[in-house]
Amino acid sequence: MKAGAFGTALVALFISTQTLVAQQPPRHAPRDTARHAMMMQAMQQRMRVMDSMNARLDTLLLQMNSATGNAKVTAMAQVINELVTQRRTMQAHMHQMMQSHGTMGGRMMMKTAPDSARARTRKP
């Protein structure tokens, strides 16, 4: 009889312990707050740059849409040039980010590209 009561008490203790553990907020690894603040600041700066780029493109689009004749062709060239410039800027930023986060991923991608190209050009 005592063994049954002890077993029941043990099961009740186990269940209550599991309930308490489930209610605890998850513990996160402590952040490097200085690094986190720098990353947030860099991200906010990047967002401002993107907003500026969008505003520049919007201005050029307005000019293009209101232009006629040769002025429209010139305005279209300005829009295309701006798009190319923005694309190159974003690609340079992506390359910089990949290099700053380590080159392992970049090396892996570089290795797979030639292999897959070679595989496509092989003849049976």
C-alpha cells in the first residue's frame, strides 16, 4: 500500500515538475549588445539608403512618364541607367556581406557552379 502511494506521489511530482518547466520562458544566449547595436545601426542606415534610391527612381519615373518625343527617350535612358547603378550597388553590398560573414559559403557556391556547368556540357 505504501508503495502505491509513493508511486502516485512520484508521478504527481513528475507531472508538476514538467508543467513548471513548460511554463518557464525560454532562455536565450546572452547577446553581445554592442555588436547587436552596431548591426541594428547598419541595418537602419541601409534602409535609409534604399529609401533614398527609391525616391531617386520615383523622381526619374515621374519625369519619364511626363516627357514626350526625344525627351522621353532621354528620360528612359536615365531610368535604365539608374536601375543598373542601383543593381550594381546592391550586388556590391551583397558581396561585401558574404565576405564579412566568412568565405566558406562563397567558396562552396564557387565550387559548385563550375562543376554543374561542366556537367551540362559533358557529352554522353
